[in-house]
Amino acid sequence: MQKVITVTTRAYIDGNEKFIETEYPELKKALDEGYYVKQVIPVIQNNGNGVYYDTIFILDK
């Protein structure tokens, strides 16, 4: 059985914090339920003031 989870983050050009480590509850829950990461697809979009990073996780069980 497959599951798809998308994680969206933002980085601002003038922001003081360049990287913040975060745990994503929905992804953690799926991994705890026995799913494993089959594929990771990064998507980067520039919006002028910063960058959006979408990470698509394809999970399988």
C-alpha cells in the first residue's frame, strides 16, 4: 500500500535563521506504522522574497 506526503517549507532571503530542523508529525506517524520511504521528490520554487521547498515523500508498506 502506498501513501504520499508532501512537506512544504519556506526560506526567506533576509531571514536570520537559514535552517531550522523540524519533525513532521504525519511523516513520523507513517514511518512508525511501518511505512518506508520509497522515493523522495524535491521541488524548489522561487517566489521573489524567498524560496519554497516542497518535498514529496512516496511511502510504501
